[in-house]
Amino acid sequence: MTSSFQARCITLFSILVIGLSVLSWRLVQIQLVNRHRYAESSRKAFHRIEKLPAVRGMIVDCREEPIAKSIPVSTLIIDSNHLKDPKQASYGLAYKELCETEGWDQLDAATQRRKIVSQRGEILERDTSEEIVRKHLDYAVSVLARPLGMKHADLMAKIKNSRSDWFALKKDLADDIADGLRETIARNFLQGFEFQNSSKRWYSSSNLATHLIGFTGEKEMPNEKGKLETKVVGCFGIEAAMQEYLAGRDGWRQHHRDARGLVVPGNSGSLLPPRAGLNVQLTIDMGLQAIVEEEMEACLAEFKSERGAVILMNPKNGEILAMASRPHFNLNRRDGIAQNGFNFATQAIYEPGSTFKIVACAGAINEGIAKPTTQTFCHNGLYSEGGFTVPDHHPYGNLTLEGVLAKSSNIGAYKFAKQLGSKRFYDYVSRWGFGRKTGIHLGGESSGIARNTNNPVDFSRASYGYALNVTPLQMACAYSVIGGDGRLLKPKVVKSLVANDGTVVETFPEEEVCRVLKPETARQMREAMVKTIEPGGTATLAAVKGYKVSGKTGTAKRHNPNGPGYLNNSYTVSFAGMMPADDPAFVGVVVIDDPKTNKVSRYGGTIAAPAFGRIAKRAAIYLNLPPTEPVNPSLTKVATP
């Protein structure tokens, strides 16, 4: 062997060794060093995860009547990358050609699949890529147009004119329609069509309790991997406040494709079932809610007002039985939400006027300063003290405490407040819950304004419901103190959380905020305010035949929002009461803002009181309350509040 031959052999051997070493290193690099990157790339090409959205929990009333529920829907998505891929599109054309051959339907699925793969190869050799894509699209449109309820030309134009590679072809498809489309697409081997599962919220009584129930919307939120995805979330009312419980947990389903692009069955770990949200049971009774809404609508129309609220509350446990606000909107259509989304019952603040006189009068009884029969001189309509005056709407002489409430005397209320003293009076104001949020399960609640300014004029005005602001809900809670046993209860609108199988997961018991009055004081106040409903009182139109009603009217000038002082000839009128007076089944508050009627004088006794009377009469029938009094003749004499 010559040296030159040896050299050539060594060189060739070295080249082979180096080449094989490089290939070996590259193989090691792919399989060990960069295996995660290549595995992820391969997974993305042949693997897709379909989200299975959790069914949002229902919202039901106290009688388990559905108020809000989720209807499963699907969105048909176009994936142009698959739709325009001739290798994918050829499957649909292969099926189209074979399904018309004799005996095709008698073949089993595996045989059909093998024939489709074989026919696909012939199509790829026979036709150009453009022809395959065009024929597949035309075939897909001819198959899907009718199930989608679209014309062939319209569906073709929608697909061709889209500028996006991934877009929704049809949204909110009902389950039965979506399932039929899935089967059709799979059976015809159509490519480029996918489904996204979601749900649509539906409200059975879309015009009732709109501000309380609220609504849902879509929001982009990061998932556990940090990627943004669209989720349905509560945007308002109970839907937002109970989002954590209603939402549930989404699941997923994996789809795998083989090297030819066909979907293959997944393994045992390819599915995570979704977990449904909990159902939220409210304290609201939709039967009472309908009564309240109807009567409120009639009252606003009759007396030409656009704003107001009505609340019915159980004074024994703090449960809200009905709550209506105006203006409102339709929960399903959601028209006018921006203008009408303000919840008057919990967010509006107003000077309550004479309905606030319960604080001074009840405080005087509770401290042993006065009894319901204790008299005070009302100075014939005008009382002067320290450079300021307290006026009355009518000249009264001596009135008992219950007479002060019945006649709605400002001077009488102030004189009982003076006996309490400024400090004790404002202590009672705080104990009644004024000046702070009630803590109800609803967002955006107002706290109102009720503070001791150490100003004698403010003190005098506060005794009869000016120089402070309250919400209708605060007034309902305050009158529930009298309607109950003297306790201030946190208003409750959520009764329990219930699983789909009916298991009660959590209940929300009553919460006592503080004791305001002695039980005997509360009883005496109920009896005292019965005089307001009787002849000579300011609220005779709140009377309900067969029942003893207790309550108080309120009429307050509306504050000028653009400057100091009050608006001329503009009022907020109200009535707060309970029935039956001896053992109230409910407390009701009616607030009507700025009525513009000329039919009657604009007072709480002429506008809000009769609305309460109609609501209370219908509520008594609905709740099957036994009469407590013999039926008396109609009471027609009305005094101004």
C-alpha cells in the first residue's frame, strides 16, 4: 500500500467520522437539548385545545322561580389556513366524489377512511391547488348554507370578503343547531370550520328588578398560562356581586391531528369537564316584584314623574322582598343602560323630609323623655329661637307625640329633638344607620350624608328631615327597626347558594347591626303612626280595608344641584309604612322624585301614600295575610303632610 493511498483512506475516513459525528451531535441536540422546543412546535401543528365553558349558575327568587339562566350557544369559526390548504381541502373533495358511488353507505368507517385517503392522493395529483381550494369551498358552502339559514351567494361572499384568517361565521348558535352542523361538517370531511362553545344569558322577566339583577358582559382576562381569553363576567347588580359563585370553572377538550391532518381520538387525559357555577337564590319574590313594578309605573305615569323607587322589606330578618327603581331598562336588549343604569333605591340621595321625624320621636320615647300621649306646644305654626325659625305647614297648638306624627308638625318634631339634645339626637341618627352604607350585596351603594355639624340651625332642620341626605334603602331599614323589635338589620338580598343537584352550599343568615330601640318603644311607635293613616292624619290614602296600617308621609323641597338653596315648586315625596301594624309582614317605602302633576297637591300623602296603599292591598292578597280589622267605610279626608 502506497503512502498516497493511505493518505486518501485516512482523509476519507476522517471525513466520514467528522460527518457522522456532526449528524450524531445534531441528533442529540434535537432529541435532548432542544426537544422541548421541537415538541412544542409539533404539538402546535397537530394539537388544539377547545375550551368547554362552564355553565353560569342561575339566579332564582325565594320561591325558586328562575330569574336569570345561561343558554349554551356556539360560534362557528372560519380557519382560513385550513380552508385554503389544498392538502386539507382534498379530504372534503374525496368524500364528495366517493359518497355518490354505489355501496358507499354499506362500508364501515375504517374502510371509508382508507378509500378517502386513497382518493385524496389521486385528487392532489389530478387537480391544481387553486382548483382543489375552490371546489372544496363551493362544496362546503352548498352543504352549510341551508343549515345556517343563509343564501349560497351570501355565505360565499361573507367567507371570501373577510380580511381575517380567523373569524366568526355565525354566533349564538343554539345547541341543537350547532350539534347538527358539527355532525354535517365531520361527515362531509369539510376543513377550516371550527366551533367555540359559550353561553348566552337570558332573563325570564327582563323588565323586573333590572337594577338589582344586573347583567353580564364579555371581558378579556388572562388565563392560567397568561394568555388573554374572552370570559363572561357580571357587570352590574347581583350578576357582578356574586360573580365568584356564579362563574364556575371552564374545562377543555384536546383535538389531535395525524400527519395527514385528520382528527384522531384523544387519550384519557384529553378532557377536563367544566364545573358549573352555583345557583344564587335571592330573597326577592318575583310575584311581589311584579306588583311593585306595576304600581310604581302607574304612579309615575299618573303624577308625571320619571324617577323613583319602591322597596318592600321583611322587618323580622332584613330580607328584601321587592326592589324597583326608575328609570330602568330591558335586561335582554339592554337599551338605555348608560342613561338608566342608576339604581335609585340604593344610589340616589335625597332629603327625606317628614319621614325622618321618627328619629326624634322614637328617641324621646326610648329615653323615657316622652310617651306617645305626651303633649308639646307647636306655637301655632311658627317657632323662633336664637335667630332662626322653624315653620309649620299649618298652625297647630298643643299636639301629642302621636299627633305630631299624624299631623307632621315640624315644630313638634324639633321640640322633641331638643329634649333629646343635639348629641343624643345625632347618636340616634348614627344608630339608625344613616350616613353609612347598609352593606347590601349590591355595588355602588351610596352612604348618604348625616353628620353633626354642631350648628343649631342644621340640628333644627335635621329633626324634620332636612340638612341631611338618605337613600330609599336606608329609610326601609330604618322603618324596619320600628316594624321589628327595635333592631337595625343588614338588608339581605341573597338567601343561599345552591348546587345543581339542589344541595344548599351556603346560607346567609340575618345580621344585626345594632339595637336602636327597646322592643316596647318600637311597638309604641307602630301604634303612634297608625294615627297618621286614620282620619285627620296625612296618609289616609294609604289605608287598606281590613288591615291596620302604620306609617309616615314625607314631602321635601328638592335641593338645587347647580347652586345654593332649593328649586321652586319641585319636591321629592315619599311614604314609609308597614302592615299589619301590630305584627308587620312587610315594611314598604315609596319615593317619587319631582312629580310634575297639577291634578293634586304634590305631597307624600297625595302621591306616595296611595301608591303604598295599592301595593299593600295587592301584597296582602298575594301573601294571604289574614285581616286584622273589621272593614271600615272609605276614608277620604286628607290632611297635608
